[in-house]
Amino acid sequence: MVSVGKCIRVSALAAMLAMSFSVANADGGIKNPAIDIVDGKYLPEQSVASAVFGGDVSDTSASDISIISQTENFNGLYVGGVTSKYTLSHANIDLTGNGTNDFTGIGSAVMADKGATLVLKNVKITTNGCVRCAVTALDHSILKVYDSTLIANGGTLPEGYKPIIGPGMMEPPSGLGISGTARVCLTLGNSKSYYYNSTIIANGWGALSTDFSDNYVYLEANNCKIQTIKDGYGAYADWGCHDVFNHCQFNVAAMATIMAGSSEVTFNDTDAVCGTYFVMMHSVMGKTSDKTTLRVSGGNIVTKDAAILIKSVNADITLEGTKIVPENGVLLRSIINPDAYRTKVAPGEKVYGIKAVLKDMTLEGNILHEDTERSMTVTLMGTNVRGQIKNVSLYLDAESKWTATADSDITLDTFKGSFNIGKIDAQEGVTINAKAGEGCTLNGTYLLASGGTLVVSNR
């Protein structure tokens, strides 16, 4: 999630990350966890048994235990090495005190590292402190969480802390517009994490987070409840990260998901109630070829602000059969990112732009394209939209209709053959100014069914 303010692509920060991970690769970056599992073996001599209560601990599993500690930078369960296949079940972990570096998992309640596979079943984890993750997966590891509750309450920043971006940061970059001091779940470094029938709660910052993908990270949640209380996002898809949410429920103080650079997010039959946006897309100090890919199928979405906000990034968006209610009346909005480190498009440079396909829906809300560095194309397929559309190339199929509720400016694009003008309407007193795009034979002024006017000019 470091792609705000200073991107992971920046050589100086990349060097910092590489150095940070080299430390982790040397010794795990973890000193004397409550339970230390390395290369398939339980190492009692490197474990802090006094923090473990009840139950059984072996080379491959632990069950019916509690781990309780108020020591800073202390890990509950560390599982490292490709030969480690470990299961923690029916357990309770409660850690208090700050961590120092969640990029290397220092202070995480449970952690899978160096290609390990870690499974949690019926586990409750609560952390109190800055950068105190409940679960961490890094360096080609696999984490699977079933029927569990994961909570990160965050903490008070240490005296003298100065905001940074990258390893050691204890709060989100300012460019995200959110606050908090801990991420609940963190997946990075070519790792994969899966969550099933679980509840993930963050007091702030983020619930399901990704960072430093090292080209590929996968995060999947199924039938999960995802919540942020005071502030923060439900999930993050950083550059090279792929998030999938199936039948989940988001109830978040800010946005359900943030997407950065070249990332992918898929929502299937997922509901979301959002204090700001459903999805916020952005790119900082990346490549102008970077593209976010968002797919949403089914579900119900309610937002206080725009449903989808796109900030200086190319985007490929598909929304299908989804109920979307933006309380501020904006469905899609693109803007120039005010972040000083935004990815800038050179004058005359051609980029992918923003392409949105809306399928089989009835929507009310505006589509506003305010990013002057790239184009936006919106395709309606079996979809009815009521709202203002500004600076967009628009295509409607035979089963779609758009009714303008305020003066609009569009390009009527890619029409093939005859066009039924009844597919476009405008309220009385509303004017649609349109440029004729490829295949559009309309030209002149047309009075529309509800009393508005369509004015089409040839290029």
C-alpha cells in the first residue's frame, strides 16, 4: 500500500524494501515468538513458552491454546520455511504493545513466512498497538483462515514518530485521506491469503491489506464480514495484487477498496456500505501504461460519496447486475490526482484511458469525467441510467436507455447502422451537447420525449 506519496517503483524505496526483506530472509526478522516453527519443526528453545497457556503444540499443529503478551515487537506464532505446513485451531491470541515494521511481520500475532503454509481454524485474534497485524503472509507463503475473528485496534503513535512511507510506517500515507495505526491482515511478497466465513475488523487504516507484491499477490475472501470502525478501507489491492471477494459484507468508515497502479479486484454478490467511496483507484509515480481492472457482479452498494472515484489512472471497469446507491448522486467520477507524486501523462501521449461497461442494471447518478489527461468511454448494455454525463464517449445497445437530468456533454460513439433516438432522453430544460462519433449519423437538434434537447454536431 506504499503506492501513495512515493511508489514502490521508486529506486530508493525499492532499495529500502529489498534491504528490509533481506533481513527477514536472513533470520525471519522475528526474535523469540511465543511459538516458533521453522522448516517443519517446533523449536521450544527459541519460543517463549510463558506466553502460551493450555492446549497442545507440535511440529504441525497447535490447538486449544491462548497466547497473551503485553511485550512490544512480540510475535505470537511464527511459521517459516517451505516444509512447514501448520494448523492453529480453537485458539485465542491477545497481544498489546506496538510493533515496529509490519512489512516484515514484526509484532504480528501470527505469521507465515518463506514459503510456509499456515491454516487458522476457529481462532480469535485481538491486537492493540501500532502496526500490530493480526495475520501476515509474506515471501511466497500461503495463509488460509476459516471461521475466525481478527481484530486490530491500533494504538498511540510513539513520541517523536515522524511520518514515512515504506518499512516502519505506522500510519497510512496522507494521500489516501484516511487515518489509523494498524492493518489487520497483510499479504505481501508473492504470497496468497484466503479467508472463509470470518470477521475482520480494523479500528482504522485497513482490514485486508496488501503491499509490496514483488509482482504477484493474491487475496481472496469468501462469506466474510469486513469492517472498519473509525476510519479506513476494507481492502487494498496494491500494484501487482489481485483481490477477489465472494459473498462478502463490507461495512466501512471510508472506502470498501483502494486500487493502485496495475491491480485487479473482483466482487461477486458482495454488499457494501461505505463512508466515502466503494472503490477508489489511483496511481502515483508509476507508469502511464498501468491499469486497474475492476469487475463487480451482483451485490448492493451504498456510498456517501461517489461510488467509484478514479484518480489519474487508467481503468477497465465492468459492473453487472449490481444495485448502486451513491448518496451524493455520483456513480463514476474521474479527477486529476491532487497528490504531487501522481503518475503524469505527457502532452500528446496516448494512454489506455478509462473504459466502463455497465450491464443489466438500472442506475441513478452522474458520470463525471474530469481527468483531462485521458479519455473515458462508457458502454451501456441492457442498462438504464438517469443522471448527468460529462465529457464521456457513450455507447448504448438496443436494450439500454439514458435520461439526462442536467446539461451534459458527450460523444455519441461506435453506433452501427440505424440508431433509435428514443434510447436517449432528457428532462425538460436539459440540453445534451453531443459530438458525432464513429458510425453516428445524427446531426442537428432533436426534441426528446421528456422535453429536453439533444444537439449533435459532426466532427
